[in-house]
Amino acid sequence: METLQQLRKRIDQVDRRLLRLLNQRAGLALRVGRLKKRRGRSLFDPRRERAILRRLTVVNHGPLPAQAVRAIYREILRQVRRLEQSV
């Protein structure tokens, strides 16, 4: 059985990976934003966001409930949109 300290260390490692991946995702979204801007397209695509949320809900196998996954990703998408607006 793992100790509390060992579990917390593993959580810290996951948090670092998540942060790295979130920043990687944001960087890719900024590239998408630049491309859309050059093509004169709107940065916000509500259909795309709905599709992302739907896809993530389908592939989620818990223990987070679908509602929590949607809430987390809505915030991620909102923050990335704010970054894209600075492009």
C-alpha cells in the first residue's frame, strides 16, 4: 500500500504533466488563432467547442463525471480564447 507522501508525490507529477500539456494545447490554439486571423475567420467557433465537449464526454471513463469534465474544459477553452484574442 502506498503512503500518503507517495500518493501526493504522484499527484504532483501528474500536475506537472497536466500543466505542460495545457500549455502545449494553448500554444497550438494560438497557432490556430493566427491562421484563422490570416484567413479572416472568427476565432470563436461554437460548433467546434460543442464537438470538443461532446467528444471528451464520450471518451471519459471516470471517475470524473461528464458534468465536471465539461466544466473543466469550458474553462480551458475560455482561457485559450482570451489568449487567442491577443494574437
